[in-house]
Amino acid sequence: MPTAADALFAFLAAALIAWIMVRPAEWFARRVGAIDEPGPRSQHTVATPRMSGLAILIGVEVAGWIWLPVSEAYVAILLGAVAAAIVGSLDDIFELPALAKFSGQTVAAAIPVVFGEVFPVALTIPFFGGFELGWVAYPLTIFGIVAVMNIINLIDGIDGLAAGVCAIAATAMAIIALSLDRIDAGILAALTAGAALGFLRHGFPPASSFMGDTGSNLLGYLIAVASIQGALKTNAVIALAFPLVILAVPILDTAFVIAKRIKYKQPIYQADRWHFHHRMANKGFSQRRTLAYLYGWTAALAGLALALRFVPYSDDRGNFDPLWTVIMAIVVIAALAATIYLAIVLEILKLRSSREPSEPDRG
């Protein structure tokens, strides 16, 4: 019977294995020509191997086959992880067209859904109650997994950002899943956090290697699946809020960039310099300062999700405990303050009026 201690062991093993395997992954990337050359959108100055997501995959698979149960769901999840990494690897080597990449992501996402029945059969939404999803659960879950894969891929623009955000998010998800007695899902989230952290030893600026689409596809897939198994399959009233709050930073980044692309009539999949990290670079922030801000923002929102789970401010019958309600309010205000502050820093919210540029920055 798996225990919370197994989640800790899986975390440590995945971190150690990913850390060790980064150098072999770099060697392989050089052999197949998966090298990221400096360009107008990049913040690195030397050619860097970009397939170290393979190290994350090995850490996840080894820890997963040891500590996760050998069930249809988790076998399908681990096989889907391999498929997600393969699609990313092909993109790192050949730069796949958008449709081919999306199709591959959809196949990877479908593996746990179709063969492992990894989907919520019902959702409970605050103020609306619960409802059965029926057959809609299949396409809705596949769409959700692919969406998270692309959200993580889109924030992977500077050294260590996507891996660090995923490590923070997966750690919070692991704690929540374990508290909901979803031990297996907690182990999955924990080993995801460990593998991301193991890579980060090499991926923190100045990075010696990038995880590439191999890693961002894989981590996005694992974060999405861990959310489904750990929170969305429970009857908790705020279960849907947990992944949305924890992943709010990459979700907001993606929504902001897509809105800009639509505004300027550019294809949604076209690269640009409107991401949060690009805006910080334009303001003169170093990579490490950018990471400090975005890690801190992610941690604040993860803290809010944990508070929603653990702070007993209400008995769910309309009765509020005064002390715990004050503590909950402080946590909410802190997360909201961090969000508003970063929105001002990023000039999404502006304290004084200023004109938008007539043409988008195509740098």
C-alpha cells in the first residue's frame, strides 16, 4: 500500500536521476543536432543543447515504475509520458509544423484518457453544484491536457522558468493530493516536481542545457494528469480551483499573449516577445531577477491553493471561524497583492495612461 513516504522517495529518486542524466542528454542532443542557436527572441548568447527533457523523462519513468501502482491508469500515464516526450523531441530536432505538433500532443494526451480512463466522471463547481460529464469527459480531458502542455511550452522562454514553475506547482499538487488521500496521484506529482528540480540544477541561469519541447511537453502533460488524478477526481467543492490557482501564472501569460496576437491579427501559434519574461527583459531585468519575480508569484498562488485546502476558516455550512477567517483573508490579500504588483511591473495594469504602440513589437 503506497504511503506519503513513497512520495518523498519518488521525489528524491526522480531528482537525482534527472540531475545525473542531463549530461548524457546533452551529448545526445549534440549528436542529433538539437541545438538552440541564439536568436532575436532568445536571451542566451551561445549555442545550447535543447533535449535535456530526456533526463526528466528518465527520472520520471524510473521513479514511476518503482513507486506508482502497476494499474491500467498509471501504466497508461507513464506510456503517455513517453509519447509526449517523443513529440517534443521530434520538435526539438526537426521543428515540427504546428499541426503536426498539435496532433502528436493529442495522441499523447489520449493514451491515459482512452486506455487508462484518466478523466473526471463529474465536476463540482462552487455555487453550481456537481454534474456528470458523461461522454464529454473524453474530449474535454484530452483538450485540457493538450492545453496545459502548450501553456508550459509557451512560458519556456528563459533559463529555468518552466522547470521552476512546474517544480513549485507539482509540489503544491502533491501536498494537496496526499491530503485528499489520493496517494498515487501525490506520488505522481511528487516525482514530477523532483524530476523538474533535478534538471533545474543544469537549467538555472546561466544554463548549460535546455529541456526543450521534450521537457515542456512532458512536464505540461504530467502536471495536467496529476491535477486530474489528484484533485479533479475528488468530490471536493473547490477541487477545480486548485489547479487553476496553482497554474495561474502560466495561464495568465498564455491568455495575455493570445489576446495580443488576436488584437494585432497575428496567428496564435506565431512567436513574439509579449510573454511576461520578455516584458521583464525589455525593462532591463536580468534572468535571475525575472525568475525571482515569477517564482515568487507562482509560490504565492500555490500558497493560496494550499490555504484553500488546509485553513479551516469555514465548516462549509456558512459558519466562519473568526481567527482562521482572518488568516485566510491575509493569504488571499497577499496573493492578490502579488498579482496586482506583477501586473503593474509588467505594465498590464498601468497607473498612468499611456498609448499602446500602433504596431506590435516583432523583435
